Amino acid sequence: MRLQELQECAMELPEAQRAALATELLCSLPAVLVDDDDGIAEARRRSRELAENPAAGCSWDEIRRDLGR
């Protein structure tokens, strides 16, 4: 069965069964998907971006508000 066919069949499942399938699939993956540098390059890029443009950041209050807390 091709991936496209599998996806189409899975989408026909009731919501609870799709959720169970998604859980099983996610649990079958490694606990941590590792970058070559463990994300260091991305962290440095974001830090550099924030240093160059502090207005691009947001406060903890804004983050909590956006999360609905």
C-alpha cells in the first residue's frame, strides 16, 4: 500500500481511532530527533536575530497571554 492510500484510509477512521493511530505512530519514533549540532546553530541564529532587533522578541507576559494563561 502506498503512503497516499494509507493516509486516505486513515482519514476515514473515526476521530478517536485516528488519535490512537497518531499516538502509536508518534510513540514509534525516537524520543529525541537530533540535529547534527543539537540545535546549537538555530539557537545562535535566534540569539543573533534578537540582539540585532530586540523589538522582535516578546515578554513572558505576552507569551502567557498568547497561551491563554
